[in-house]
Amino acid sequence: MDFPADLIRLLSNAQSMAVLTGAGVSQESGLRTFRDSQTGLWAQYKPQDLASPEAFAREPKLVWDWYAWRREAIKGVRPNAGHYALVELEKRNSAFTLITQNVDGLHQMAGSRQILELHGNIQRVRCSNCGCLAESWDEQSQEVPRCVDCGGLLRPDVVWFGEPLPRSQLEQAVQAARSCGVFFSIGTSGVVHPAAALPYSAHNQGAVIVEINAECTQLTGKADYFLQGKSGEILPELVKKLADTASR
Ligand code: OAD
């Protein structure tokens, strides 16, 4: 891709960066994005109808099994070139915050350090009653496993529709968005709040907005730069271009 020269100049001199990622970043690792259709057994359900406290109260086993299926799908999945490029971008910037809506843990696996997980992590499981994290559970159980301390039903440690985001993570994300010089929105449809508001907060504080997405989104019209395509291709090219520019 031919990057605009002024974008490369801007990124080379940027003092601080915040990056918001969504499911599109993991698409090239083989994980389906949220708004893609589901497969097989799960094709009849919308994720929005399973990822909610109401669904869990109504049919805990159904919701538990869906997450067990997703945990299984993530096993063996590896970060892609886009995840690794973000690790490099972090190394180049002392003030760098990675904000992710993804629960797959691939940014950590790639080696990113400063990560705010706004929607939790699917590999963690906690008690729906007392909140304590479970160290182990029986994945083969016919029933939803229960907390060893209080007997409450276990659930994934992710944020469901209608639930608040982890407060400290959200506060840090808002702070990063408001104080950064450049804000990247990558592989997210930008329709789920409050994460979707972060680029606008950054824009209102004067940050340059760079969007990388396979398709246009609601943010595209506001973005200073829209790089259309796959993040697993564009990000490595961008990081290489920055490295080449720096070594000249
Ligand atoms: P979506 O599935 O809504 O959007 C994925 C975005 O990635 C779309 O805009 C695609 O165009 C784009 N995309 C797909 N493949 C790509 C690629 N290879 N490179 C770049 N872009 C690509 O996923 P999110 O925006 O992450 O929340 O969804 C946000 C939240 O909604 C999720 O965290 C989840 C969901 O409901 C909760 O569960 C609370």
C-alpha cells in the first residue's frame, strides 16, 4: 500500500498513540468477527442473544456451552502479522496504549504489554455469585460448573450486553483517548458503546484519527486517514515503512 507521506511523517513524530482494536484484527488468525454469521450448531443464534445476563439467567447451560465452544475454537489459534506489528509499534512509542474489545487474548500472546481489555477475557472464568476467579473447572461437565467457594454458577469473565465495563480499564482507555496525539481504530465496526465513543473523544481533543478496516464504518467520515484493507497486511507494511524512514 502507498501510505500518504504526511501520515508517515506524523506517525514518525507522534508523541503518544492509542489504538482501539476489534474482532477484525483477529479475523486473519481464523476467528470469526462478531457480526459474521455463526456456524453449525450455533448458526441459529445471534451472539447478542447469547452474550447477556438475561440469556444466562434463562438458559445458563446454553450460554456456558457457547463460550466453551468459543474457548475451544481459540485453542490452537495464533496471533497474526497485525498483532505482531502492534507489538513493534508499541516498542517505537513510549506513550502507547492498546485498547481492545477482543476477549481472545491474542494481543497478549503476541507480546503487547500495555493492554486494556475492555470486554474481559474468554479464558478466565468467574463465579456469577461471589465474583471470585475460578482456577479450574470441568469442561466436560453435563451441568454448568459451580464455584468451589459459594456454589454459584461459573460464567466467563467477559462483559455481556447490559453490563458495565471494568471501571479502571474504561477510565484508563478514556484517558488515553483524550491525551493521545494519534488514535488508531482497527478492525472494529464501532457500533458497541462505550468503546465506540473513544475515537470521537480523541478527535474532540485534537488527535489525528487513523482507521484501518476492511470496510467503511460510521467512523470513516471523521477519520483523517482511512486505510482500507486487512489489518494483518496493512499494519506490518506500515511498521516497516516507519522503520525504513527512521533508518534513513
Ligand atoms: P464486529 O464483528 O462488529 O466488526 C468487525 C470489523 O472488522 C468490521 O468492521 C469488519 O469490516 C472489520 N474486519 C473484518 N476483517 C478484517 C481484517 N482482516 N482487517 C481489518 N478489518 C477487518 O466486531 P467488533 O467491532 O470487535 O462486545 O465488535 C465490538 C463488540 O461487539 C465486541 O467486542 C462484542 C460485540 O458484540 C461484547 O461482547 C460486549
